[in-house]
Amino acid sequence: MRFEYWHEGLIFIGCFLVMVGFPCLMVGFLGPKLIDEIGTWPTKAAQAQMRVIVPLLLVEVVSFCMLAAFFQFFSD
């Protein structure tokens, strides 16, 4: 038996890697920034966390929308 759906499988894998990779990269960029700010000014930790929460929430919403679109596209 021969596998017939190579292109579809590679597109599926590529989409999944983008959906998983995007949030990981964004958190990887925002995390060291937060850790550096907390290490520099430990008394302003809450302020630094509040400054980073908006971009993190944006990343979370975008990744959720990508997952929902992925599910809608491949569920039919």
C-alpha cells in the first residue's frame, strides 16, 4: 500500500509547526525581557509583570485563533 497524501500531510505538519512555534518564539522573546527587568529592579516586579502581560495575552489570543482556524479547516 502506497501513501497518497504526501502534500496534504506536509501542509498539515507545516501548519502545526507554525501554530506551536509562534507562541513558543514569542514567549521566548518576552520571557528574558521580563526576567531581566525583575532582576534589575526587584521592587518593581509587579509593574514589570503588568507591562509584559498585554503582549502575552495578545500572543495567547492569536494562538487560540490559529488553533480554532486549524480545527475548522481540518475537521470537515
